[in-house]
Amino acid sequence: MRKNFGAKPYTYPKPVFIIASYGEDGTPDAMNAAWGGISEGNEISMCMSAGHKTTKNILAKKAFTISMADAEHVVACDYVGIASGNKVPDKIKTAGFTVTKSEFVDAPIINELAVCVECKLKSYDEKTCRLVGEIVNVSVDENALDANGNVDVAKVAPISFDPFNNQYVKMTEVVGNAFSDGKQLM
């Protein structure tokens, strides 16, 4: 037996993206968005309405960063999603985040979040709210690497949005090896 929920945008996992941009006056801004993902090898797409301050900033600067929200900063990551940049002039500061300007795009990197995807704006469709970015770099804080220089998911402690229960879930347990475990059935 199954329970039907109807036509809803309910899928797992939903990464919690913290999208950062600079305003026209140079003030960094960020918002929380869970409706997005990789759409090509060097492309990321997400649904962002035109009314967001972050969307306006991205359209003006043609650049943005996407940091992966983590368990340690869940309160700050949620805050930048519920406070409007159109009403709160410095959400980054209130959240307790600090930033460094990306070397690759005109957008801020949030220092406290370990994984950051640096993007140039590729396109935006106001009708569908689809924003597409070209990935030009991915940077990872060295504290999130293991002794061999590989990213350690347990150190990153990324969170996912659970749309069924409106909760954030920490994703750290390794349960298998991609492109390998299935070979036992071949």
C-alpha cells in the first residue's frame, strides 16, 4: 500500500544551496534555495523568482556562488532563506557569515561553508524562474579534506531539505561505492 501526496515537488535529496552575490553597492547577499541541481557537466540550474534581491544581484553582476549548507551552520543557512534581502540590508552579517571575493567570478564565497561552486550567469528566464549558471570553479576549504586531499563528506556535513516534513537532514553516512557495487549483478 502507498500513500498519495499528489503533484508536489517532493524528491530526495534536495541539496540546500546558499546562493551568494554582490549588490550594486558591493554588499554581499545570500539566500537559501533547495530547488536546483546539475543540469550539464559544467552547468547548474535552479528555480529563483525575479523578486529576490539575490536574483536581481545576479542579473546585474552576471555571477554568483553556491555554497553547500552544512549541519554546523543550519541556523544561519535557514535565516538567509527566511529573511528577505529586500528588507534586511546585511543578511550575511546578521547570519554571522564572513566572505571572501571569488578569484574566478564577481561574487562572494562564504568562508564558513566548506564547499563552494563559483558560477557565471548563463541565462535567466523570468517566466519560468529558471536560472542557469556556468560552473567555472569548485573550491573546498582544506579543513574538509582528508589526509590524501580528497573531500571528506563527514567533515563537510552537508544537509538536505526534507520537503515532506520541512526539516533539514544531515547527509554523512557512506552506504556504497558508485560505479562499482552494482558490478556484482553483471
